[in-house]
Amino acid sequence: MNSTLKLAKVVTAIEESGGVVIAYENCIGVKPVELLVDEAEELYKAIADKYLQIGCSVMSPNNNRYELLTRLVKEFKVDGVVEMVLQACHTYAVETTEIRKLMQKENMPFISVETDYSTSDTAQLKTRLEAFIEML
């Protein structure tokens, strides 16, 4: 099973708990496809510009990610934000505090869950996400 399918456990837990995932802002979500390559620009520069504008947590400061999250929250009229942090992705873990502050500023309910590629924490994730969704 590939890593994308294994990470679907978070989406499945949300949906089995009565929630609906309407945007997935992660390395495999909306982020890499949100910006287009400017075809009017020199090709290599345009590709580099596109990828340097992606709001990746390894970039600092990460204003592009904060702007994207704020825009997605408003555009899709979300009721709450679930941040999924992979145990090996330390940069996302470090950013969790800033994302929590950003969501508080937007008056948006927020939960951060840390997980890995295994399925051993599926029940625990579901319990936490059920409680979060009930709170909404």
C-alpha cells in the first residue's frame, strides 16, 4: 500500500465521524497544484518560481502557507481545521503552534493530530476526531 493510501486513515476517520474533508492542504493535497507555471516566462525560471511559491513548511518564513490556509478556510467556509503532522516531518510539527495561532485569529476551531504511515493508531485518531467534530 502506498503512503497516500495509508494517510487516508485520517480522512476516513474524519468522514466516519460525520465530518467532510473539503480541502487537503498538505504535500499531496491542494498545495502542489494550486499555483500554475507561468508559460509566458522563461521555462526553467517559471518552474522554479512556481515551486518556490509553494507554502512548504521547510520555507521560513512560511507566509505562503499561512495565506493559503486562510484563503481555503474562507473560500470553502470550513467549520474546523484538522492539521495532520507526520511523525517524521519535523518542520510541520514546529509550525503547528503558528498554525494554531493563525486559526485562533480566524476564530476557527483547530486540532492537530500526529501520526505515521502505520495503521496502529487508527482507533485513537478516530476517537480524537469524533470528539473534535462533536465540538463543532
